[in-house]
Amino acid sequence: MAWLVVGFLLLLILAGVPIGFSLMMAAAAAMFIAGIDLIVVPIQLFSGINSVILLAIPLFIFMGELMGATSIAERIIGLAAALVGWVRGGLAHVNVLASMFMAEMSGSAVADAAVMSKIFVPSMEKRGYPRGFAAAVTATSATLGIIIPPSIPMVLYGVTTNTSIRELFIAGIVPGILLAGAFMVTSQIFAMRGKFPVERAFSLPQLGKSFSAALVPLMIPVVVVGGLIAGFVTPTEAAAVGVVAALLFGAVLQRDLNGARLYRLLVVTVRQTAVVMMIIAGSAVLSQFLANEQLPQKIAGGLGGLTDNYFLRLLLINAFLLVLGMFLHASAAIIVVVPMLLPLVQSMGVDPVHFGVIVCLNLGIGQQTPPVASVLLTVCSAVGMPIEKVMGYGKWFILSMFVVLIIVSFSPWTALWFR
């Protein structure tokens, strides 16, 4: 029955039914066939999203929208240009570094991609960069949004597995830096071969000016993430502090926001939150049914029975997550599948915090690979480019993500360095 439900779910998703509704329909159909009273469905839908920690999701989404709608993004890009614009192919490095800074504020790869694609792709094309390369750098570097704290997928993972969100956020710092470094190395190889331009000579006064302009925006993630890491605030409180700080900066200090613009941002936030919450609610119902059918134990036993070798097991788990990320939204994948794999990885001695970073890296790669490819499609849609032209360059950046994934998977210290 459990496997039939999973098959029905995949059919619904492939048929184009929204993922949240697909999860609910599959779970309801399974319960009906199994003779379970369907009154359980609305109860489970409500209990699945009845969590204070989940309030962090709309708040982080709103904070990311505020960053893109104010001069914060522009100031961050100016600082990144002053830091790395002197390198050959500097605008590509600026793209990566700016995404790294923005990742500390939004928590969403799709949100970062939507903002950065409209800024960087036209600018890089004007400077002589291939349009496909510019889109590939923008799409892949946006993945930093779910690795570097704050991260919405990490919040979901923490809620689903009862793992410390604070520790998950800290664990994402080093892998995020490794990922940014891998993107820069890949960009530099293309820059040397294509003789991409140098943007500007290094200037210490210009760096100081850019840093001064970006100082207040940079303090927002320092306060948000720093307060959370120090234990002064919870994830939800940290997100609320970030929203208030971004509002004060955009509406009071810079006057970038008016009532109409703020209303539009709130509408976008509500829509994105509704999508995520529907997925969480549907996943809660389906997860409960699959748990009753003991599918997590069966999958763990099946994967564990293939080999006793630790390294091969971890490779199989990574392969499973990679394939899953190609077809499922990150939120659904975390809530439905992670509880199935967690007993196996814990029996192997893998720390849940370390596994959380591994999951996010795998799903980050899934956001770049068709057919779902949510981040890649966001960039392609924003700049009007077919996927195949972007993938010609993007495959090399995805390869660099694989390298970082292997390093993090088999080097636990990269995620657990703070312990």
C-alpha cells in the first residue's frame, strides 16, 4: 500500500497537480482504501503546521523580499565589486559574493535567484560575458541561500527531525563558504579561457566607501544570525528582528518603501508562504500514513541491506537524495523522505546536524537540475533564456557542487566544526 501511495503521488506531480494538493490527495486516497476515518485528514493538516517555529518561514520570506525591494541589494553588490572586481572575470565573482551576502538575509534560493537574475545577467552581458554563462553563475550561486544561514529548508529539517535549528544554521557556514569558493574557481577557469574583462583596479578608498555604504545592511544578518547563534533569540524571533530591521532601513532611513510597494511585497510573501504551508500540511498527512505503514523502516532496511560498507551506504543515500531532488520540491522532500532515512543514517553514526547539511546540499543540486529545477527555471524565466543554453555552462558549476557535496559528506568536521 505504501509503495502504491508513493507511485500515485509521483503520477499526480508529473500530471502537473500542485505538490501540496498531490500530497493531500495521495494521503486521503490511501486512508480511504485502508478504511481509516477521513476525519483524521483535517486534524493532521492543522497539526502539521501548528508550530511557532514555522512562523520563521513567512518572516524570512518577507525579509528576503524587503532586501530585494530596497537599496540593500545594490549596496551589497557595490561592496562585492570593491572586494573582487579587480580579478579577471570579476563580475562573475561579484555575482557569487553578492549571493553569499544575500544568502545571509533571505533563506531562499528562489528568492535570491529572482533578485540577482534581473541585476546581474543584463550587466554581465553588456560587459561581454556569454548570456548563458551569466545565467548559470546566477542560478547556481543562488543555492547559497539554502546553505548559508538563515535557511528555510534547514528550519523545515529542524522541525521535522527535532534537531536544533541553531546548530543547523552554524553547520551551514563552512559548507556555504566551500560552495562559494567552488563557484569562484569554476568562474575563474571560464574567465581565463574566455579572457573575460577586469572590472576595476583595486582601490582601498573605494573599498572603504563601499563598506561604509553597506555597513547597516550587513549588520542585519549579523544581528539576526548572531543573535540566534548566541542563543539570545529563537529562529522565529530572529526572523522577526530581521524584518523589523529591514523595514526600518528601507522605509525610515532610505525611504525606498511606500505603502503600495509594501503591500505588493506582503502579497508576494503571503503567496509564497501559502505554497510552502500547503506542502507542509500535505506532507504531515502523508508522513503519518507512511509511518503507520512502517515505510521508513523498510527503506532503511532495504538500503542498509545492500551493503555494510559505510562509504557505499552514504553514497547510496546521496544518490537517492539527488534523484529525489530532481523531482520533488525541497520542502516536500525534507518532510516526507528525511524521516524515512534518519533511522538509517543514525544507525551508521551520522550526526543529524551533519545529515541536515548533506540533505540541503543534495536538494540544492536538485534545484539546478531538470525536470523540477526551481532555481534554474526562475532565472531562465526572468531573463528569457531556454534551459539548454544555460545548462551548457551550468553543468560545470553543478559538477563543482558535487565535489563540495562529497567533501562535506565524508568530512563531518565541515559541518560539526563548532563542537
